Amino acid sequence: MRTPTASPQASLKGPLSKQHRSGLPRLTAAFEKVLPAIDDEYGTKYYTHVRGMAVVTAEIETLRDK
């Protein structure tokens, strides 16, 4: 399985758009569902890290709203 790498252009440079913000809960839920099915150690580690980044991003966006 080839694991994608993030491009420098994909880095977060400010608040998320409304569309991206609304997708974070779905993204996190998708990772929760798929992670147990990944049998590759590196893939599991990589996607667990990506899921964690999505959770932290959602938390930051929630704090920005307050």
C-alpha cells in the first residue's frame, strides 16, 4: 500500500473555511471506522497520526469560535 505524503501547499495557513470545518467530524468518524481494518503497521501509524491531526484541528477551530 502506498501512503500519500502531505505537500507543503497543504499546510494550514489560517482558519478553515466553513466547508472544511464541517467536514472534520465526518473525517474523524471515517478514520475511526477504517483504522481497525488496516493491517499494515506503517499505514496504521500514519493514518492514526492523520486522524489525531484532524481532531486537534477541530479542537482549534472550536476554540476560535469562542
